[in-house]
Amino acid sequence: MLRVEDARLLTGRAPFIDDIEPAGTLHVAFVRSDMPHAKIRSLDISRAADHAGVSAVVTAEDLGDLCRPGPVLVPPPPIDGAIFNARTALPLAREVVRHQGEAVVAIVAESRYVAEDAAALVDLDLEPLDAVADLDRALDADAPLVHEDLGSNLAAHVRQTKGDYAAARAHADVVIGRTFRYDRGVSAAIENRGVIADWDGRDGRLTVWDTTQAPIPVRNALAALLGLPESCVRVVAPFIGGGFGPKIMFYAEELIIPWLSMRLGRPVKWIEDRYENFFATTQERGQTHESELALDAEGRILGVRDVFLHDTGAYDPYGLTVPINSQCTLLGPYRVPAYESEFRVAFTNKPVVTPVRGAGRQHGVFVMERLLDFGARELGLDPVEIRARNLLGPDEFPHDHEILYQDSAPLTYDSGNYRPSLEEAARRIGFAGFDGERAAAAAEGRCIGLGIVNYVEGTGIGPYEGARVTVEPGGTVSVVTGVGTQGQGHFTTFAQVVGAQIGVDPGKIRVVTGDTSEFHWGTGTFASRGAVVAGSALHAAALSVREKILQHASRALEVDPEDLVLEDGEARVRGAPDVRIGLGELASRANPLRGAVQPGTEPGLEAAAYFGPARGTTANGVHALVVEVDDETSDVTILRYVVVHDCGTVINPMIVEGQIHGGVALGIGNAFYEELLFDEFAGAGNASFMDYLLPTATDVPAIETAHLETPSPLNPLGTKGVGEAGAIPVAAAFAQAVEDALRENAPGLEIVDIPLSPGKLFALRNPADGGEDS
Amino acid sequence: MNEIRVAARINGEDISRTVEPRMLLSDFLRGPAGLTGTHVGCEHGVCGACTVLLDGEPVRSCLMLAAQIDGCAVTTVEGLAGVAGEPDVGALHPIQRAFHETHALQCGFCTPGILLSVAAFLEETPRPTRDEVREAISGHLCRCTGYHNIVEGVVRAAELLAEGP
């Protein structure tokens, strides 16, 4: 089914944050640190404050009690012996700045132009401090300190184990040990962030429009911090131009803008610009792994040991989600009898790290898949064979990995059937005949190679979501849920879930998401959970409404409920479709102006329901690609790309495929084009779309997809999440394919650092020519 | 600050506004002209979200000043189909319809700029190959779709346009 939200988007009428502007709105520009680590020596705002058209200039001092560290949004799971040192940012920096882009001053003016004029008049004198730029040295005893009071840069230390790795290693025929690095990129949603607040002092009500993936937690936090009842704060997430993770935070701007509106009695608006987005919006990646894989002579996994460092940037407001995802996702679809995993999280003077599409899962997949590749090479196995020998079988579910996942629940896979995915991907990419294809290309002087890798994705975690379904007297069906939506097609998918239960065309169902005045229970859109968790809540609410419809229709038409069918917005008698009544009419009857509502029933055709899974579902898939590497320049072209994935029951195949396509493109960017390049002082030098290379239509190939459906037993729809899947395994597949393409021309080449780039690949192959990065 | 008058024909309608000389065209369209369908993604001319047609040619409205359109004709996404009021799939321009049919948009933020580039492209190249389409849209960044379905959308749009109204 095609999307119901498209018409508004295609005609430019869908309201995005910057399209909203209440009358009398004032505009904000921030003055931010241009240094990664510095002491604020002095700050003079007087010239800015005197500038014509400026309403207010605000520093940390002006915030009073509000100038305290922000919340830790996700508590770390209760892992024995885990250390977690929480350090979060002040809304505006005081005394010291710890990363580029940290806000120091907010300027409110009649227009953004004037606010930026005034920003240039602020005299901010920063004294540079030694910065932590290199993750690998962040925990050295002589490293500069990001947070002086902590005494070291250790943000966290977590160890999780399963079985006895030392014993497994002792029995191994082959042990593969490598160091892997996976560096930083940005989410680069094409729409930057924005916040608009409108305080109505007469009613004591605050309305906030916000590019957030999680409007309800933002409302709750704002109410608590500003001393308002939750019921007097309305947070609306309008149409959002891409989320990808960073829009789920609670940022300083989300507090400062509402506070300014309350203080000034005017609507106040801030829209992030692209340069700010490179520093003030959270970003991801940055890990170094020391990893070991123990195999028997047949290539069976005996155990894995992985010790890694994770860069959290200057603060750690999102707890341990990203490194725990890396730790857990490393295990993949494989039988791993022994696992020893330990990570340390380090503070650095770089922008804050929180989940970006994939959220640490890619690092784990990269490590495991690369280790398997090197193991296969050692044992003379092909990449498909070594993987096939280690896949969990369909009879091994639920499979308990004996460690804890990011949602604090045990890492237990609910269901899966992995081998068919691998075989289907191998078939579609042409694995069986590829030796011949590679040789034929080589005969023409072309280097082509194939990569094929597995991944799993823990999705659809709790705690819960809710939804309400209402049939209105006019016949309109209204569906509301608390999650925000950023282009995933929720308006369509959610309408399909409800329409299927009450016999209404999804195109005629009005779906509202992300407005706390319409629904205020829930958490948000993250961890590939919208369709699973909110979808299941909608399903439950729709079933309740269906029950009410059948009861009222049975009375109205004087037949048993079992004899009724719901279709085309009507209740009809089975076999006598002319005996019928519209849902709108039933809704009117269910809400009588006179007489009585039946004892024990509620008025109207409406129900709310909630769904809270005990733990997440596990989706899986296989990516396979063929690349051509230019032997001279090391440029890489992707010739074909296949994704076979299994996200349980598919509600809307078109939307699921779209999610996969977008994920793959982001993964290609991460693998080969995108890297935020920091100098030795932790300053980023390529913070613009001119220099930070996002993949374009000529870099991303056509993508062939196939669905397998192994339903999840953990929710009534049988669905698993898919939002992040496409992005997770790309780098691993890419690295394997490039090595395969260069097996003759650069034998023994090993790609262990991501992002790769034409420049880096060239340098890897030609170390004598110097390692000039592209 | 001194102000200047800008008079232009935007989506077939003559409008005249007084603005600061430094005002960007993108800000002019979204502000004084009231056409918020033109989106701003990078303000340095790379992402392509703010693309509009100036006398039929695609331009990045974030790289132009409002003053530069004086006496010109501008088409924004709102003018593509010429539909007023609540949008209906049936009233869309063929390119918009093709994008709908092929799921060529997700969040929809970059879409208006792409639609206008494609409109100009298909005028010049009514039956493009997929490679030509990729080249034609390579000046636009999209983070949601992976471009796969945008390519399909443009190919489909060419078919719909060839079929005529």
C-alpha cells in the first residue's frame, strides 16, 4: 500500500519545524566554543546586549538554578562490577568548555539575522587547555583530564562473559587476533534540529514544537525542570526531516528556548544551522577493538575475546547503550560457546556520542565478520562456508547468550532461521560462479570482488508504548500514539494495523503521532521499535474497538456478533451485506444524548491500550555486494548489492524496503566516504557538506532486496524492527569485497579500519607513497 | 538598514516586497513570500533541498539574494502542481505522482528541491536512462531513501509525462 502522508510532503505543505512561527516570534542564535577544550577567561556581552533589535543576551549566570548538569537519559544496565561515571553538560558552559560547539551564550533578537549580528559582538576570551583527541591515549595516566574532578577520563568499565574463553582458546586449532578501529561520522539528517516555545502566561501553559524523536520524555523533563505540571506542557514533534538517533536526546536548547519564552513572554525560536549540527548535535562511532577468535580445525567457533575502548566524547548522557550494543551484537547469528568481552568508555574533547542509526551494532558486526574472514583465509574455507558452519539452527531458539542487553534484559534471541537468508543472498549475488566472474574480469584488467556477511539486530525493546483508537460519529477513525515520526511511514503502517482490525481503508484513517496533547504515555522512536511496540499497542487498541463495534452492531442489527463482518467502514451481516450499519452511526449510538450508557460499558467507540515487551526481538539478515576497485587510484565502485533480511511479519513491504535502502546508503557513507576528521587538538576540520562527503546518487547502487519472514513470538503482530538493519553490516561486507577484489594485486591486504576511503585504501596499498589521507 | 523592493512572479503570481539587501532568496521565499515548502538544509549550496526554478532553471535559493530575482519568474514546490487547498493525490503533478507511486520520499525534507531539479531535467531529457537520472540528481543529498526509489520515481515520471494528461 502507498503512503498516506505523501501528498502533503510532495506539495510542500507538511509543516516542518522551521515552517512554524507564531506571531511575534523572537529568534535565537548561540555563541559556541570554537575550541575543543578551553577555560573561559572572560566573557563580555555588553556590545551584543546594546545592539538594536536584541531582546536578551543570556549566559550561564542568568540561568540560575537551571544551570546544572542535564539528565542521564538511559540508566546503565545492572551488570555486576560495572563502573559508570555520569558527566553531563550544563545548558550553557560556565568556566570551561569541553568540546567544539558547546554553547556559551544565547542571543534573542527580532530576527535570526540580527541575532547573528549580535553574536559577532560577544567578546568570548578562551584560554586553550590540552585536549584529549586520541581515543587510544585517552586513558593514559598522563592524559589531560576532560573532567578534572574525576581524576581520569574513564567514563565506564564493563565486563560480560559467557563460558570459559581461556579454556576454549587452549583447545583451539586456530586463533585469530587483530586490532580494529571504527571512527566517527555524523548522522547528517538533512533537516537540522530546531525548537520553538510559546508560553501563555494567562493560562500558565507552555507549547513547544521540537524536532524530537521522543516528545513525551521531553515534556516530562521540561515540566520537572521548569516547575510546571506535566498537563500544562504540550510538546509537539511536527514532520521531522530525518532522525537517525541524535534527535532523541534532551539537548540544552530544548530547555533554554522554553525558558526564554517564559522569561520574555514571547514565542521564541531557534533553528540549528549546518555548522552547529556538526558539533552541537550528537554523533557516533569511535571504537578500538583488540579481538581474538578461537576456531577448531573445521572453522567452528570455540570462543571470542574482545576488549575495546569506546569514545563517548565530552559527556555521556545516553549511558552505555552504544558500547553495550557493540558488545552484544558482535555475537551475530552464531553459536559462540565462550565469550569474554570487556570495554572501557573514555571521555575525549570531541562532540558527544549517542546512538546514530545502528547505534554501536556495526562495530560488533565488523569485528566478528572480519575475524571470520581472516579465520576462513587461514583454514582455506570460503566466506559462506565458515559462516554456514557456525549459524544457530532453527531449533535453537529462544537462544540465551547469557549476557545483558542495552534494555537491561538478558540477550536472548526470540526466533530466527538464518541459513536460508545466507543461501538466498549467496544465490542472488552469484557467489557460486563468482570465481569465474572474477577471473574473467581480471583477464580484462579489472579487479572485482565479492563480500557477504551476516548480522543480527536487537530491535523493538521496551519499556512500552501506548495508543488510542477512536471511531468518531462522522465515521472518521482517529489513531494516536506517542512516538515521534521522522519519515518511516508511520502514518501508513499504523493505519494499516488498525484498519485491518476494524475494516476501514487505511487511507481514511487519521493518524496523529508525537503530540503530547493527543497522547501522553510512551517513550519514543528509537532502537527500531516503532512498528513493533507502538504497532502492537495499536493492534491491541484496535481489537478493543472492534469488540465494541461488534457489540453495538449486534444490538443495532439484531444479530449475533459472530455473524458480523467489518468492511468498508461498515458492520455487515455475513451473507446479507445489505443488512448493515456504518461505524459513524454506531459511534453516535454509543454516545447517546438521552437514555443511558449500558452499565459496565464506556461511551463511544474508543479504546486505549499499551504494549510492553519483556525483551526485544532479534531481526537478522545478510548483505552481499560486488565491488570493482580501480587498481591505479583505489577508487571503489559498487557493481551490485543484495540484502536478504528477516524482520518477522512485514506490514508494508514497500516501506520496509525503503528503510533497507536508506540504511545501506548510510552504511556505504560510513564505510567509505564519511569521516569527521579531527586534528591532534580535537578540532574538526571538515565540518561542512563541501568537505564531509555524504554519498550521492552516483555513489549508491541499485539495491536488490528479499524478505524472509520468521515471526517473532514476542508480539501479536509477529513483527521485528527494521529501521537500522540496512546500515549495520555494510562496512564488514565492503571490506571483505575490497580484499577479494585485490587478492591478486595486493595479496594479504587486510582492512581493519573503517571508514576506509579511496585515499586510505591507496595508502594501505602503497605505504611508501606516504599515508596522505583524502 | 536600508531596504530595497523586490518584485517577481512567483508561481504565476506577481508579488512585491521590501526587504533588506542581504536577505537570502531562501529566506525571502520562506518568510515574506510565505512559501515554506522550500526547505533549507545546509545554507552553503551543497544539499540541494532549497532548489527552486528561476526562469525555468534550477538554482540553490540559499546561494542567491532575494534582490537577484527582481523581474524574474520563480517556481517553488507549491507551484509545481498548482493545486490549492488540502492536497489530494489525484491533483498532483506527474512527477509528484510518480514519486508517490514509487515511494521516492521518506521524511520528505529534501523532496521539494529534488522535484524541481527533476522537472527541469525531464524538460531537457524526456526519456532518460537510469544512469542519466543518477547523474541528474547527484547534486541533491537524501539521507533516507538511498536514492534507489528516487531513480525509479524519475523514470516513472518520464513515463507519466510521456503519456500526457
